[in-house]
Amino acid sequence: PATVLEKCRIGERIPVASSADMSVLGTAIHACIALSFADRSVKVTEQEISRLLSGFGVLEFLSPAAVLRQILALHEWIQTRWPGARPYAEIAVQSVLQSGQVQNGRIDLLLETDSGWILIDHKSSPLAPDAWDRLVMDHGSQLTAYGDAVRTGSGKPVQESWLFLPVAGGGLQTEHEAS
């Protein structure tokens, strides 16, 4: 079972209309976050976020300005916690599990530090902080599998694994154990 090692606030909760399809909304937010890491010398704009949200058909359900504030909060949190880390967004991974199954996935965000990797997966859950532990139980095995793939493929350890919750405004560090 996965456990929460640390909880923190990152930015503020994003108000979302109750009729929003959270799966599509989550994909749109992922795209906005990935865009913000595409070229770190160019800041993502509210207009770009608005276009992305519109393209996914979710613009009416949340504010582009709120999404931008969360992206900026994420960047500030990363810079403060891991200064000098090199970010890589939407990294495809493939590995063979102990069961013989082939795992294909996409890591939302990897930070390379001098001592290893920081693995960050985005979940657009609107859950309140007192229910966040449930997310770790639901997604801990995914983080562990991704961490194993990164360690095996790079030869460098995964130092920390996190769930970033842009809608809920927080982050959860999870226990990472190699399988």
C-alpha cells in the first residue's frame, strides 16, 4: 500500500463548474502544464491557456487565469524546493513488469537533480485535503511502476514521487518503493 509522506499547499483551489467532464478537463490542464515546460525561456500566457481550454471544449468550466496562477505556483514550488532542477514534461516510458506484461505510460513531469529524479504526476481531482490520502491509494502503484521504469532506464534513483493536484491546490509526496 502507498503512503503519504508529506502534504503541501501549492497555489489555490481552481473553481470548476459541477457539470464539467473531469477526465477531459484533466487532460486540458495537463496540456497547459506541459506547454509551460516546453520552453522555459518563454512564459505561457493566459491567452494560450484559453486557446487550449477552448480546444478541449472546457473553457466554460474554469478560468484560464486560475489555471495560469496554478501553473505559476507549480513553477515557483519546484524552483524553491529543487533549485536548478531540469524539468522534462510528458515523457513516454515503456518497461517490462515482473509479470511479463509490457507497461506503456507517460510521465507528466520529471525533474532531474544532481542526486536523481523527482517524479511528479498531475491529478485534476477536486477532492478536499482531508480526502487526498485516497488519491495516493488509487495512484501509488502507477507512481511506483513509473519510478521503477525511470530508475531502470536511467540508472539514477527516483528521490521523490509526488502527486500534483492543480484543481485542489496541493501536492502529496508518496512513498516510492522499487518493486
